[in-house]
Amino acid sequence: MKFVFDLLPIILFFVAYKFAGIYWATGVAIGAAAIQVGWVWLRRRRVERMHLATLGLLVVFGGLTIALHDPIFVMWKPTIVNWLFAAVFLGSQWIGGRPLTERMMGHAVVVPSSIWTRLNWAWVLFFLVSGIANLLVVYWASGFYQAQQALIQATGSTSIDLSTCAAQYAGDLLALCNDAQGREEVWVNFKLFGMMGMTILFVIAQALYLARHMKDEPTAAEAD
């Protein structure tokens, strides 16, 4: 349930996008992130840093997307979030005495300190790669950026709502708009399914790695 709760802004972004396009979806994600932070505060009288960081970056990059009518800003948000987490895990190697992985899971899993250090580096690498993967989808795999620029050059406008192509254009311009919208949707699908799949596979790999190095708990001597 916590995993689903943490993903709530992304899930609602995906659902809203399917019905109303990226600008409404961005607004819904900002609202969901704000509710997420408020709900945790009301129940526990504290705010989780991950939720707060997500809300802050959504407000900044999502706000720019809505204000400037340019999806590219909100598309950068997952990369910034992942690189921020990479920096936090990296910094924990030298700040606080223990790597962040050990602080998060050391109470439940007993492994040598060297294993926590390796696992911490693995998380740093994972977040770096996830951020790069997001940009590769935006600028290369989906072809969205090139399609967006082609539409901007053809229309002379940088403020375009790809969810209303048929209402705005006809002929070649409609074809360009539909192409850009389809490529935008590739990124939206990757944001939910691709990045979630990467995370699940990495967590499974982490669990298998930890299982190999877990120390056996000492067994109590049997009574005579």
C-alpha cells in the first residue's frame, strides 16, 4: 500500500493525461502531491522528504509547463528527482557515519558494512541511469522533442495543446500535431510503466543480493 501511495501523483497524472492531456495531468499531479504531503502530516505530524521533494519539483517544473504551455519542463522533472536522490545517497557515504541504505534497512537486515556500501553505490548508479533513461526517451527514443520542434516551426507558436489537435489544425499541421501527441504519449507511458518496472526489477535484485550476504541469527542452545 505504501508503494502505491508513493506513486499516487504519477498514477493520477497518467489517468488525467488519458482524459485531458498533459496540462491538466500536470495540475492533477501537483494537487495529488500536495494532498500526499498534507495527509502524511495530519496522520504522523511529520513530512517525508521524498514526498516534499516531489511536491517542490512538481510545483517548479509543472508550474513552468502550465504557465509556458511547454511539456518539456515537466518531462525533465523525473530526471531531476532521480539525480537529486543519487546525490543524497552519494553524500550519505561521507555524512552521518553510515550509508543511507544501512540507515534505512539496517534495523531489519544484518549484513557486513561493506555490503551496505556496495548497495548504496548501486542505488546511486540506479538513480543516475534512471535520470538518463528518462532524457533518452524524451529526446531520442520517443522522438517527442524533434516532433515538437517541427510543429513549432510549422505553426510559429510555442504554446500548443497537443490534446486538441483536431480542434486546432487540419491537413499537414494536423498530421504534425498528431505525431507529436503520439510521441508525447510514449513518454507518459514510460514515466509510469517503464520507470516503475525498472524500480521493481532493481528492488528484486537488491533483495536477492542481500539474501546472499545476510548473517545467520545465532540460535539459542537447547535446554537439557
